[in-house]
Amino acid sequence: MGKYREGMTLQYVLCTSIEDTPQVNPIIGRIDRKSGHGAGRPTKKMIDEVADRYSFMANILGASWTE
């Protein structure tokens, strides 16, 4: 619950801190509840994280998928 609240607070502060030009872009947050305390991450988790980043950027930029 703490990370959700932290993200909402961050977005609120960014959107209200500058009166003339408020921040209106979305913020990405990634919470992985099944991760351990190990030193490294499995390759699948790394691939999933990169895929999420590219999906987020594509959504923000309005990119479309072509085959």
C-alpha cells in the first residue's frame, strides 16, 4: 500500500507544483509483490520490465503496432 500512496503523492505534487505549466504526463510505477531479496533478477523478470517500459512509451507516444 505504501508504494501506491507514494506514487499518488508524487503525481499530486508534480501536477500542482508549477502553476503556469503543471505536469500532465502519466507516471509509471512498477510493483512486484513476488520478488525476493536475492542479489539478481531472473531473465524473465528483466524482460517483463523492459516490455512494460516499451509498452508505456508506445502508449504515451500513440504508437501503433504493425506487422
